[in-house]
Amino acid sequence: MAEAVANVARRINVTVEDGKDSLDLSNCKLISFPDGVFKVLRSVSENIRIITLADNEMKAISSKFFSTFTQLRELDLQGNVLTKLPDAVGEMEHLTSINLANNGFSIFPDKLIEIATLERINLEGNRITEIPVEKLSHMPALKWLNLKSNPLDSNTQSALQSLHSFDILS
């Protein structure tokens, strides 16, 4: 446990000291985004564009995360145990890519539809059966959607095949 904490602290310090625009906390055995990180990153949170929290054990991500990192462009949450996202994700005005592969989503995170800048959504390896196809077709920037390894129902699969405005992997 102490080793994991030290690893997180080391990675955060590198981001702050080097003025990096990215934060990589992948493979840190996190079950949530550490509250203390918000305080440490307060001075640089506006500069952070990319956050990787892949391959942890996160069950949830807070609204505070999204209200703190408002300039985020890319968010990688693959390989956690997330089942939903907070409503605040819909307020991410600059987010272009979100990776939610290999989590526990059984329903499509509807708030993603509200993000006008979103170009890439990866939901591979979840338990999603239905997708709001009609709403997805109105997402102005969406170019790529990965739904591989989800138990999509036949109606959803048919509806997805009729969409040609972006690439769909299913």
C-alpha cells in the first residue's frame, strides 16, 4: 500500500514540477481519485489536458474531478470497474476522447451525448445492450465509436449499421 501511495505522489510531483499537460496514474491500484490530489494539482489543473487512470480498481469518479479538470481533452479510464459517470461529465467543453473500455457499464453513459467536442468514445468490453443511436447521430464532432464485445441487442445493431456519419466498431 505504501508503495502505491509513493508511486502516485511521485507521478503527481513530476506533473507539477515539470509543468506537464498530462497526468498518468495508470496501474496505481486506485479505488477512487485521491482527494489530496485535487489540492496538490490546484495550481496546475487548468493546464492538464490528458489524464490516464487506466487499469486501476476505480468504482466511481466524482463530479469534483470533472469540475476541477475543466480543460481536459483526453480521459482514459479503461480497465476499471466503473458502472456510471457523474452528470458533470456532460459539462466537459473541451473533451475530445474518452476511453471507458473494459469497465462495468451496462447502460450507455447518456451525458456523453452532451459533449459537443467529443470525437472518440471507446466502450469496448462492457455489458451494454442498447445505445441511443438517434442521439449519437446528432453529436457534431463524433468520428469514432467502439462498442466491440458488448451484448448489443439486435435492434441496436441494426440501427448502428444505418449510421454513416462516423466509424463504428461493434
